[in-house]
Amino acid sequence: MRKIAPLLLLLTIMIMSNSCDESPQEEKIEPVYSFLLGAYTDSEVQGIGLLTFNPENNTLQTQILAAGVSNPSFVISNKAQTLVFAVEEIGGENGGKVKSFNFDRQNNTLELLDSKDTFGDHPCYLSLDAKEDILVVGNYSGGNFSAYRVKDGMLTHVQTYEHEGQSINPARQEKAHVHSTVFHPNGKQLLVGDLGTDKIHLYDFNPSYAVPFNNSDPGYLEVSPGAGPRHLAIHPSGSPVYLIHEMTAELGVYSYDTGQMTQMQVLPLTGAEFKGNVGAAEVRISPDAKFVYASNRGDANEITVYETGKGGELTFVERINTGGETPRNFVITSDGKFLLAANQGSGTIVVFERNLKTGKLSKTGAETEFNKPVYLFGLD
């Protein structure tokens, strides 16, 4: 019996040791992604939407957050997600409208705080400065941009800057058409893509001044005639700048050095064999800044993927169909795992999984319908 006792003790210790090693595995829970959804509207029951994507069951859900907002084609929030800003892409005596809302993120509700004229027809772009004190609105048909001071969600108009000029296409470039307004990461300049004048305009930004924007020196970069600058994205390091050439369906790569810009590359968004209408639309940089994505509408309906080199130059990776018509906008989730394409023409939103190493896209099968979706803004 004396010999058996030590054996029992050893066996007990071994069992306890093994049971300690068998700690329960933590179940991996996939995040649910949410997006503000901008669209063109055809009735009063439509307006600013909310899109939710659950990758665990591969489903998409939509709901209307603010009905009765006319053509909210561009919608953003502040970093704290307590405020939402939206354009009404319409025309009128004092142009379109820009609206601010209180955003209850927990209950996903919007409460209108303020509405102001944009002093230019068909506002189509919004941007906030890094401190979120200045909101800039780009007016496409107005050919100008307007700036507003933001305090507690209320908007005070402080400046409207008119562009002048035209370019070689009389149907599309008869006058200025401001299509994007993007703050440079250095916080000192605003870059404005103007389709009508074939220029990226540059403005010095001094938020403490009564008039916060003034012409830089040089005041613009002129791109190829007929290119039609649309949206632009700036590398997190501040250079290069990636610019959509809407009318020629190209992606321009431009170096930026303290306000001096120089063309590095111009890359086609269509294959050599492509024939048909084009209309390049959106450009996005992946969260790790290793890849750049650009959409092309018309008869192409594709997203082109590029890999970035050490100097920001691009190398072609692939070209993939968006699974719908007129991919005006798309968004990449903050973790880089998914890309969602908003197909305005077909009224669909399609989800792609993104390979983090190669940048390539593959359809997940998740898809939903929404009336003329044209903008997606990612929420935490």
C-alpha cells in the first residue's frame, strides 16, 4: 500500500496538469461593419441610409436614417461619430444644400441640426480638416467650393471660392466643375480636383484667418487636356497624389513636395482590348498603403488594382468586374479585409473579400439592393 500511494499522487498531479492546459479556446468573433450610405433619391421616403455587413453569415442590411433628404450623394461623419454631414445635390437660387445632423450611434438615428446654402449648384463632395473646425463643400455645376466653420454641429459660411476657365471638351469642360476637395496630410493645403479646367488647384489653409483659403504658389497643376480630374487620394506620407482622370479613364500619379507637383505616371484603367464608353470614378488607398484601387463606369464596370512601390509608383495587379452597373463609389473596410462596391446603375452593393498580401479581390456572394447608391462612408 505504501508503494501505491506515490503512484496515485503522481497520477493526480498529471491529471490536474493536463486539465490546466486544456483552457477553453476563445471563439473568434468577426466584426460587423457599418457604413453611411449616400444615394440619389426619387421619393420623400428615401434619403441617407445605413448599410450593415455581417461577414459571419455573409449578409447585408440597409435602412433609412434620414428620409426626405434630397440626393444625399456625399455623406461623412466626424471622427467621434457624433455628427454627420451631407450634401443635397440639387440646384437653386443659392445653389444646393449642406446639412448637419446629430448622430446617435448607439440607436443609429439622425437629428437635423443645421442646413445651409452651398452657393453653387450640385454640391458633390465634403471634407473636414484634421481638427474638424472647417467643412469644405465642392460644387460641381457651380464650379466653386464653399467653406464653413463648424461649432457644435452648427455651420457658419465663411468663404466661397470661384474657379474660372475651361478645357478642350465643349460638352463637359465648358466651364469649371469642382469634383473633389481634399486636405493634404500636412494640414497646410487643400487640393481641389476640377474636371472642367483640367487642373488640380492648390490652396494654402490658415484656419485662424477670417478667410481660411488663399491661392498657393504655384496655384495649380495642369493635367493632360481632356483628362477630367475627378476624385483624388493622397498617400499617408503626403506623396504621391493619386488622381482619377474621369474622361480618359486613367489613374494619374503625381509627386508632391511642399506644394510642388509633378507627374510620375498615367495608367489606363481599361485593358488594351477594351472598346466602349468609360467614366472613371473613385480612387482608394488600402489601409496599409500597399495597394491602390480605382473604379471605372461606362461599359467597363470594373475596379482596377495596383500595387505601390517604394516611391509610390504603381504596378498593375488585376482588373475585376464589380458585379453591377456604374460603380461610382466603393469603400475598403478599416481592417482591409473587404471592399464594398456601390453600383449606381444597377442599384446594388456588392461585397468583395480582399487578399491582404496580394491586394486581389474575390466576390463573397453578399449583395443587396438600394436605390441609386453612390457613396459609402465607413463607421467604426
